[in-house]
Amino acid sequence: MTLDPLTLHVASAILALATGAILYALPRKGNAWHRRLGILSAFGLFVTGATGLMLYGLTGGFNFLHILSLVTLVAVCVGTFALWRWRRTRNPAWLITHYRSMSGAYTGLLIALALRVLPTIFGGTMREMIFPATIVLLILTQGGMQLLDRLIWRPTYGGTAKPVKRQA
């Protein structure tokens, strides 16, 4: 049995959507559940972005969704690198970069989903929906993240963290 890019793309997107939603709902960040689900979510986002670049037959060529796939790949790589740097240095700026990059990649996934679903629900073409869907989803997801930050959980970044000295 071979997996075509579309099947792999949809399966990894569903994985990323489900695990990302659970990650946002977790009250505590950094525990074992957050790490395990984060690995699954990052893997799902990465595979979704990579396979999204291979899907030309559905759209007839390079379009906005392919750019979104590239942005998702970059955001997941930056978020993973920032987490690795934070573990080495305990510098809070790296943790904030990780948080922003991963939430941005998840937002991109929601925008791509909306651009595929909204034309089916409301009629019209994807080109007509790009601008309104992107604006609405950016406001909803990033505004929702700000509300979660302020009302439900407040991530703590450890104040003034000092770099960890590595022993040889």
C-alpha cells in the first residue's frame, strides 16, 4: 500500500489540528503531556507543510496555500530550534519565540483549513475567500491566544534566567 501525498497531508493535518487544540487547552505547559503532544503536533505540522508543497494537481499550480506551507515549515523549524536553545540557555526569550512560532504555525493550519472549507460552505472560489478568511482567522486565533494568556493561564518564563554552565 502506498500513501499518496494528499492522504498523508490530510492525515497529518488532522493529527496537528487535534494535538494542537489539546495543547492550547492544557492548563500547564512544559510537563510530560505537553512535551509528548508537542512532538506529535510538530511532526504533524511539519509533514502537513512538506506534503502541501507537493500538491499541485488540486490547485492547478503554485498558489497562496503553497506559500502558507512554506511559512508553516519555517515556523515549525524556528519553534523547535527555539525550544532547543531554551533548554540549553534557559533564556526566556527563546521560550517566547517557541510559543509564538508554534502558535503561528497552528494559526496557519487553521487558515489553510478555512480556505479549503469556506468556499464549499458559502460557495465561491478560494481566491474570493483568501483575504477575508485570513483576516478573520488571524484575529480569532491570535486574539484567542491573547485571551488565554491573560485569563486562563499565564505562562511564566522564569524572570531573569541565567545561562546554564555546561560541564565538559
